[in-house]
Amino acid sequence: MSSIDLNARIPNNVNLVDDRTLQRALEHWQPAFLDWWKDMGPSDFLKSDVYLRTATGVDAAGWATYGSVKMPDYRWGIFLADPEPHRTIGFGDHMGEPVWQQVPGEYRSTFRRLIVTQGDTEPASVEQQRLLGHTCPSLYDLRNLFQVNVEEGRHLWAMVYLLHAYFGRDGREEAEELLMRHSGDTDKPRILGTFNEPIDDWLSFYMFTYFTDRDGKYQLKSLAESAFDPLARTTRFMLTEEAHHMFVGETGIGRVIKRSLEVMKELGTDDPAAVRRAGAIDLQTVQKYMNFWFSSALDLFGSESSSNAGSYFANGIKGRPDEAKFADHREIDTVYHFEGPDGAGGIKNNEVAMRNAMNAITRNEYVKDCEVGLKRWNKLIERAGFEVELKLPSDRFHRSIGAWANVPTDAAGTPIAKDAYDALCRSALPSAEDRSFVKSLQVRVVEPGKMAAWIAPPDRGINNLPVEYEYVRLN
């Protein structure tokens, strides 16, 4: 098990002390990161004591400690999962060869681009969420928001370490650029479109952490298979932290639904207008938000057929999530079939090389994972005695990237006329009125144990503490 230097200026388990040049470069980047946090991190909470989880190890058990800390003093660090002895490349043309401890020259630009793109998403989500603390539904939720934020900051550190350690001057310049782009900035936006979407209400935050962070999980799982071992070890530990973000999303949406069901039972009706008048979020609005964030997350996987994805797989750069569960790890002559539009309002079957279909394969795994939460939420509705079912829309609906980009379909994926599609979008996606209503409920609640009226309390508190614990001490 690797030892962790928790007392260093930059906590790490990569022996920074033995590489003074790298250590000085990262210590030079650190003040810029802290300035970014103060300017673009959670607004107006720099002096608050927050009950946060801080990584102290990389083993599966006992890897973190909990305690109150001011966020600017959080111990962001560089942590890689322990190396696997004699690990070999598990897929592609280099399968069976020893994994790489340095980046092969011919793949240098590709790896740098992937690491920069992943790194860009981490500060982007912090920027998207920076004002949410002002409308928190409880101190419990406020703490969870801040836990997500500081861990996204640590994930930025993880990518910056790789850029500094393995990509020389180019990497240092890219690391600086990660702090120069900003979510929604018209001149220097974040790289991926989803990370420029505003997140100015808590329902959007829960949807983002459920759907978008789950996309992040699958991107990290793909990179965790990489032949470049430092990248694989970095992302394996990031996945340990990422699990909490998806927990926040799943339980947050579940609590919104639970409160809606309570109001529906109290009123004896499932009429959305009546639920809204009672101060809860109706299930139809939950469905609309789900439609929007799910379809937006699907675009992050890229096109169903991608020569870049095929090249990543062939060259050992990026594998499939949980590569070991697949039978064929080379996929040299295999093919993949998917349905696409035929250009005349119908559907046709497409056949592509399996290697070029890695985006679609990863996306399919993601969709199955998303369904797990749907089943839990629908069980809540069923037990409450209501005949409402939440559904994920088809992966063809409301797409901007891939075979179905800008092709009008209904929520089930059937091609329809453009005017019918436009009308459907007005009813199936959040309208300005819907967003305005949800925002109208966003009233700040900071009394320990109290909850906003539109969301149910959690089943339990954090780290065996009661829900009533003062998770954030405001100053």
C-alpha cells in the first residue's frame, strides 16, 4: 500500500518530495487554484465551517476522515490508487504488453487532449453550482453540495498532476488554461456544452449529479482501463469519490418525489396544479427535468460510430468500462449494429466495426445504470398508490450529437414531423414557466434539521450523525 504524505503543502502519495522540479511547478500552480476557488467556487461561504470528508488513503476501507473545515483550507491532494503488480494492457493491439509508466510519443497529443477534457469538466461543475448555497433546502443539502464541490476540485488536481508530471511545458500551459475557461463564458466557455448549462435550482443540481456525474463515472471507468498506468490509477481513485456525487443525485431526486407523493396523498389528487399550489414539485415537472438532463448527458458520449473511439481502443488509450467482463478484448473483425434515421422519416439498420462503436457500447451501459434509480423512484410512487410512472426518454430523443442529432422523434424514439416535435418539446422539456416555478420554491433553510417544504428529509444523516446535526456553521 502506498504511503500518503498528509503533512506536505500538497498532500500526495506520488512522492512529490523526490521530484523537486515537479513539486515546485505544482506549488506554483496552487495559489492560482486557490484564487480561482475564491473567485469562482461556492459564493460567500469561504469562512463557513463545513463537515467534510477528506481523503487520507487509497485503500477500500478507511480511506477518508470527517471533520469541520473551512473550504479554502481543505486538503486538496494528489492520490493514485495503489499499483497492480505486473499489470498488463487488457485490450486492443497492445494487449498483453506491460502497461506504460510514461506516455508513448505517438499518443502524446491524444492523451493530453483526453486529460484536458476530463480536467475541464471538474472546475466547470463547481462554477455551474457556485450560487446554489444561497437557496439550500437544508444544512444537510448544503454540506452535500460543498462535498461535491471540493471533490470536483480535487479531481481537477488529479488531472493537473498528470499534465505537469507527464506532458512538460505543454502540460503546464494546459493546466493554467483550465483555470482560465469558465462555465457559460461567451469568450472562453468550458469545452463540453453540458458544462456551460446554468444550474440555478436544486432540482437541476440533483439531476446533474444523477445523470451528468454518472456520465463522468463511465468516462472514468473507461480511462481506468487505460494502458497509461498513472492515468488508470488516478481515475480508479476518482471513482471512489465520484460515488458520493451520484448518491446525492439519486437521493435528492427521490426526496423530491417523496415530498410530492406526501402532498398528493394529503390532497387526495395527483393534479399537477394542485401539487404546485401546495408548494411541492409535481411529478410531471420532475419528468421534464429528467428528459432534459438525460438527453443532454447522452450527447457527452459522442457519436455511435467514431473512428477516434476506435483508435483509442486499438491503441490501448481508452477501454470499455469493466473491460474484463467482455469476451473479446481485441475486437478486430467484429461488428456492431445500431438503428439510425434513414433520411426519409424512417429507421435503418447500421453496421460498423465494433472498435468504432465504443461510444455506443459505453453509453448503453450508462443507460442501464440510469434505469436503476428509475426503478427505485417508481417503487416509491407505486407504494404510495398512484398510477404514475417515470420513464427515461429514448436515446434518440432531443439529441444534438450522434446519428439522431437534430432528428425529430417522440419520447419513445419514433420519428415524427418537425412541427409535432416542436410541440412535444414544449410539453416534454422544462418550459420557462416550469423553471420559474421551481426557482420560486428555492427558499434558503439553514436551521439544523429543518427542510424546505418542497423536499422530504433524508433517511439518515452523514457518517452516522443525525439529520439535525449542524453540518455547516455559517459565519
